[in-house]
Amino acid sequence: MMMNIKATYRTLLVALAAAGCLLGAGCRQKQVEPDMADSVKLEYYDLGLERTPNDHRLLAARARVLFDLQRIKEAAYDINRAVELDPENLEYLMLKSDIAFANGSIEDSYRTLEAAERLDPQNIDVQLKLGEITFYSRDYDRSLKYLTNVTEREPNNRTALFMKGYIYKEKGDTAQAVTLLRRVTDKFPDYAPAFEELGILYSIRQNPLAAEYLGTAIQLDPNNTNALYALAMYHQDLGNYDAAESLYRQLLDINANSADAWHNLGWIELTHYSDYQRAIEYFDRALAIDPTHAEARVNRQVALEAQK
């Protein structure tokens, strides 16, 4: 999930600190601190839960560490027990939702967030998470409802604005999408995804602003292969083949397994330079990566016929 949930963990640590040292007399001078190594935290929580196996605070805290370590199934077990012991704890429900989502249990994640919403209908974080999970599930109408609840109270919430803009793009309302995405770039000039999406929208119209927005996205994140590909396609469609070829090669330096980039290089060799042998080599590279790449297979045959 997009939202940072470290605050939840800090709250749990404060509660644990107030309860005193987990190991009793053997560690009078020590308690769990946020900057401790995860392995050390786990030792404290394991020992504490050996003494008090139904301490929901310890279970939730250990779940948080296990989640950070990507030990998702163990984290799910702990947080489910914590929620059973304290079912109206909003922080536990939020963490359970994140863990369920990471575990691929989208429906469980959504149901957990609905329970959190019933506890606190006005909670911005809950509304945002509901907007996110329905966004990822492509339930765009429901997602817009939750995200609008967020932006009505936080007009400049970057995550909500960006997702709303993306949804309007997917629904075909490009004017509204551009308005929202430009608002994000104005307010958050270092947020590359918004520049990327604006660049893609403008490239569809072959608007020169596409190069500006996609170029900014690449400056902000030089390894952004999506922006590199979109900018290369923009130049290719305009017939700027040297620029397109340079960008495809830049992309392949980052990800040599981009079948589309190899295919497009082959297409440029085939249609612009008439270098049929090199075109065939590039189409072969694309097909080695993706044997189902229909365009590469068809254009390879065209190049073979032209060569003969």
C-alpha cells in the first residue's frame, strides 16, 4: 500500500516502552527502541510473548517487524491474533489490511478496511487506503468516491490527486485527468509519476508538451523505463528516428529484456534505414524474450522477404 504506516509502529513502541522492559530483571536498562535492528526487536518480542502469549500489543508489534522483513505469513498470523484480542483497535486493523494486501488477500484487506471505517468514518487514512485498494482492483467508481472524501478534506493530498487523475485518464476524461495531474506537478515538482502520466497524455495528441513532461520524469528518475519508452515512441511517431533510437538504447541499458524496445529498433531499421539484416537481428532479440510478440514475428517475415 502507498501510505506510510511507520507511525502505527511508533505508537506500538511507545505503548511497549510504557509497559517497561520485556525481559524483566535481566534487561533492566533496555527496552525496545525504533532504531534497534529488526532481529533484536524480534528477540524481545519472542521472549515477551513466551511470558504473555496473549499480549495483543506484543503480537501487533512483532507483526509489524515481520511485515517489514517480508515474512508475510508469520506477520498475518500475529496480527490476526492481535485483532481477535482487541477487535476495535484501529491501528491493528490498518496493519492487518496492509499485511492481507501484501499476501494477495485483496478481499480480506478490503473487508478489514471497511471494519476500520465503521470504527472511524472520518479517518482520512482509512478513506485513502480504501481508495487505494479499490484503485488497484480497478473498481474506479468506488475508488473515486473514497478519494474524493480525502480531497474534500485535504485538497492537496498528493496520492489521492494522482490516483484520481489516473482514473480519469483510464475512463477517457483526458481534460479532467490533465487538470488533476498538472495540479500534482505544480504542488509536487519532484513527483515523477505525475510528469510521466501527463507526458503520455500529451504524446497521444502529439503535443510538444509530451517531450517536456516525459523529459522531466526521466530527469527525476533516470531509470524510469516507462517514461523512456513513451518518449521514444513520441519521437518515433513524429519521425525523429535518431532521437527514438537513442532513447531505446538508453532503455535497454537499464532493462535489456524489453521486447518492445528491441522490436521498435528493428522496425526503425526495417522502415527507415532498410537495413534488413540488422532489423532481423533486433526482431530475433525481441522474440527470444517474448516468443508471443506478434508484431516482431510479422515484421521479421517482412524483413526476410525484403532481404531476398
